[in-house]
Amino acid sequence: MTGIEAAAPHVQVDVEWGVSGARSLTEGPDAADVVVVVDVLSFSTSVTIACERGARVWPHPGGEAAHQLARSLEAVLAGTRSHTAGPSLSPASLLDLPEGVRLVLPSPNGSSISHVLMGSRATVLIGCLRNADAVAKRVASEVEARTDRGTPDAPLRVALIPAGERWGDGSLRVAYEDHVGAGAVVARLAQVLGAVRLSPEALVAARAFEQLADLRATPSGRELVERGFADDVALAEQVDASSVVPVLRDGSFTA
């Protein structure tokens, strides 16, 4: 029996999509202890790269309130991919960030989910293909901490929240890249911990990651390549390229 197939009492892993999924897994008596937001193209990849450079990143849904937040923090407000020469949601635009910069990074999906989770009691992490193994090891450290504290045998509940994209009417569009990004974290958790208890959705995501396809073939990937952002896709599809795990503390993500 493999780690993915085995059931163990120490870690329960669930997967739900979008803002509604995040709320469903972080409210009530069975709320998650650890939440991993996955938005591979591109919020999660961008935050990870920014934190690799020592940045502090504030998630925000956007609009005038994001401008106000940036001014109040004396932070850099990330622009849109197509209309700025400076930092933006493009991962490639963040490769040369000055060390220790403060960055407000709006996005309609992963950033909005992260903003909603600011009031959660859970530990909120950023996950993507780029840092899947590092995220799994961070979760393993939470398991060890519970053991050291002598916490009862209730399992550590881990929620993976793939962000997805939006259709024209604003409804959620399931995105392949976020499905396999979540699956990468699930698969690495099974490797690091030896055995985990998976929901059917988490199991399917892990299986999908085993057959990882070229992200340039996805709708989001094709769109970015056609708009001249092939480098963003190349950065996003690097598996386990980073040891950095962005953690939400006091409203912002830091390594």
C-alpha cells in the first residue's frame, strides 16, 4: 500500500475550489489547521518568487482600496501584466525585486482567496508546482509540533484551495494548472509523511499530477504565451525549484 493509498490518523487532506471552497474548509468545528492557496498561473508562483527575494507581499482583490493600502504601507503596488514595466502579477517581472521590498499584489483569484483567509485561525501557506516539496515539509513540521505539544490524536487538517479562473459571467472555471498544483502538494505530503488520509478530491488531484502535462497547452498557458509571457509559464511549471514557503502573517506573506 502506497503513502497515497494508506490511511493514517495524523493528517487529513481535503481539496475545494475558490473562495467558497476556502470558506467551507475554514469555518465550523472541523475547520482546517493549515490552508494552502494554489494559483499556479500566476499568483502563487509570483508570491513564491517575490518571497525568494525577501519581499513581503500583501494580497488584495484590487481596485482603489489596493492603491490606498500601498500608500499606507509605503509599498509598491504591482501593476497589470500588459500595462506596466515594473512589478506585476507576471512572475518574470519579480525576478529582480530589490531585497526586502514591500509589495501589494492584487489578483482576482489567488490573491482574493488569500485576502478572505486573513481572519482564519489556520496557518495559511502559498503552494504551487515550484515549491510543492517545501510546502509538504512545512506541513510535516506542523505535525511534529503537535506531537511535541502532546496534542490529542485528532488529525491535522490540511486544506488545498486551487483558485481556478473565471468565465465571462464571473463563475468559477476549473483550471488544470491549479488542479495539478494542488496535486503536487498532496503527492509530496504522501512522500514526506509516509501516509496521509485523502479525500477523493485530493486523491484525484495527486493522480493528475503524476501525469503532469505541458502548461502551455492549457487555456491559461496558451493565452499567456500568445500575449508574450511564455517566461511566466516556464517559471510556473518548474517543479520543486524553490525551498521557499510563503506564510501569511499579519496580513502579508513572508518566507
